[in-house]
Amino acid sequence: VQLQASGGGLVQEGASLRLSCEASGRTSGYYVLGWFRQAPGKERTFVAAIKWSDNMTYYADSVKGRFTISRDNAKNTVTLQMSTLKPEDTAVYYCAADLSFSRLTYSFRTAYKHWGQGTQVTVSS
């Protein structure tokens, strides 16, 4: 199973950006797909997740109201629409997927078995 993230770039504060994560290979069993981010010198932290079965979405408090996660079943793609970007959103963004879901652990990076390569998002002030 491969996850391919794309859509990063350099934008100004207040701008919008859309990240995409395309899943290939054995994807029928996925139960949750999430986005994490890692700023320089910091740990990788949870951003958002979507549960495959019912499209329930989950967000970190820092991005609620600004970011939206959604999926396109036909394309096996999950999108992270980011709006009103701030300099503190600057990070490498990773998509991740797993075959199981728990409301207790969906925000933990250790809950995800499959990871894509990162895509850089830089927000200038």
C-alpha cells in the first residue's frame, strides 16, 4: 500500500492551500486516514482524520474551523483543505492510514501503520 501526498507550497499568511493524499495498492480495508504535521525540531502531531465507514471527521483544536478533511472514494483520495493559514502551520505534512480505528487513539501517530512521504507547507508572515 502506498500513500502519495501532494499539494504543498509556499503561501502568505491568510492564504489557502489544498493537500491531497492518493492511496494505491490494497485500499479496500482502510478504516481511517489522517494527516499529521511536523515542524522543524518538533514532534509529529495530529492534524485531522476521517473515518472511512461513515465519513466522521476529527480535528486538532489548532486547526478547527480552518481546515477541512474530505475524501473522494472514486479516486481513493483524501483532501485536506487549509484556509486562513498562519505561520505556525508551517511544517511537513504527512498522510497516514490504518485498518483499524479507535476514538481513543486516532490522534496518535503510533495508531497508523501506513505513511506517505511528506509535503512541505510554508506560510510566510
